[in-house]
Amino acid sequence: MRMPRSTQLSLVLAAALGSAVITTGCGNADSKAPATQVAAKVNGTEISVHQINAMLAKANGVNSENAPQARKEILDRLISQQLAVEQAIAKKLDRNPDVLLNIDAARRDILARSYLEQLASANTKPTDEEVKRYFDEHPDLFTKRRIYALQELAIPKNAGSLVGLKEYIGSGKSLDDIVTWLKERNIPARASQGSRPAEQLPLELLPKIAQLKDGQTAMLETPQGIMIMRLVASQNAPIDEAGAKPRIQQFLSNERNSKAVAEEMKKLRDTAKIELVGDFAKLPATPATAPAAEAPKEPTPAAGAIEKGVASLK
């Protein structure tokens, strides 16, 4: 009986995460590891303190007060994981072709990610001069930062003819009027509204949005299509250089890492022997891209401009 793919994937993850457990326990029955390094034994297989500490280091929101409880919860998960791994092996799921493919894909992803992380870690940190320059060049993110209450209409590319729409918007029509205009021409549009600080807006659009006064509407071009934005209201919320510094440092580091990865992948592709075979040889050439495992990306400035809007800030 073939197991559902979701079940197989869950077991693959358990096997991948638990591989260290299996390695520790198999073939070492006679080894005398210090008791202090063993947190538990599951059917003779050891779960080490190192495994718990490694997972604890990656957990969010752990502090000195809740660390003991977090360690206990991690140990419980590792025990359940080891039990699932044992059952998967007993049922020979580790020989299932789909499972083997997923394990290989996970291994390749981990190796590629590790290489790119090593590449990124070799980059120099942004200097104070670079941070100040970025701060001065982006007043809409910092000294003139605002929180915007917006109503938005997103129109996809090639949705239909928009001839006359810009003039229609410029005549002072309400957003409801604009929606009616689009419906009459069978042009699809997705509506949304909400409040967003400057850093959560697309960096390339922010200067234009910052020019809007409360009550004004603008029609903006994006890579995805057309964005119509009405600024309902706004509130000044500046950030000084000291408060902005760690965010800018993170953004500049992420930007530098992305550039380093792109340059390295181009160099590797240029020197590698890559041969497309069969139907793939007939496909048009595509721009070189980094491996699926991209360089590590930490939360960027203000969790936004530098993460969402400033996708480059990502």
C-alpha cells in the first residue's frame, strides 16, 4: 500500500532532522559517551545535549527564564522524531524512491545553503560612512518617515487597455468611480486597504507615494502591473540616525551578500561545462540564477522597507 505523499514528506523531514540521532546511536552501542552529553535514550539510540542546544540556538523568543521549558519541549520533539524515524526505517521507507529523492534534495539544499552562508560571512560589514550615506539618501524612510493609510487597486499586466485612466484619476474621481470605470471595461483589479509604515512600501514607489497629500490618488507602474493608490491619511513618524543604524547595517549587509552570491554564481556558471539535453536543449536561454538555497536573509530594516518594500533591503 503506497503511503500519501504528505506522510512520506513528513517522515523525510523527520529522517533528515533526525539523521544526527541515528548516526549517534548506530554502531556505537559499546562507546562510553559521558553521561552529561546524553539527554535521553530511545530504544538504545542516544539523543545528545548537543542536539538540543543546536535546536535551542535556532529557536525564537528563548530567554534565560523560559530556556529550561524550551529545552524540555525540544527533547520531547526529538524523542517523537526518533520514534517516527525508527518506524520509517522498519517499514523500509528509507528505500522508497520518492523518499530517496527528497532526502537527496534536502542534502543538496543544505550543502548549497552552507556554501552560500560561508560566502556571505566573508563579506565586510558596512562602515559608519556607508550607513550615514544611506540614511541621508533616503529621508522618506527615516527623517521624513510617515505611516500611510492607503486604499489600493492592483491591476495586473496585460489586463486590458487603460487609455484615459490616468486622466480620469487626475480629474479627482473617487476610488469608487475608478472601480466603476474599470468594471465597465472588464479590467480586473484587486482591492485592498490598510495602514503601512514607509518601510513596508515598495522602495521604488516610496518617493512618489511620499509626495501625495492626504486625499490624493496616484497611478503607479510596478513590475507586476499598475497600482492605484489613494492616501486616506498619514502620520509623521521619523526615525533618527541612531535608531536607523542597525536596520541600515542589516540592509546593506543583505544587499552586499546578494551581490556576492550573484557574482559567484555567474563566475561558476561561466567556468562550468553545462550541457542541456533533449527537449531542454531547445528551450530559450534564461538568466543565470543562484541555487534554490539562497544566501541567508535576516529580517531587514524596520521589518519592511527593508524586507518587503525594500525587497532589495531583503
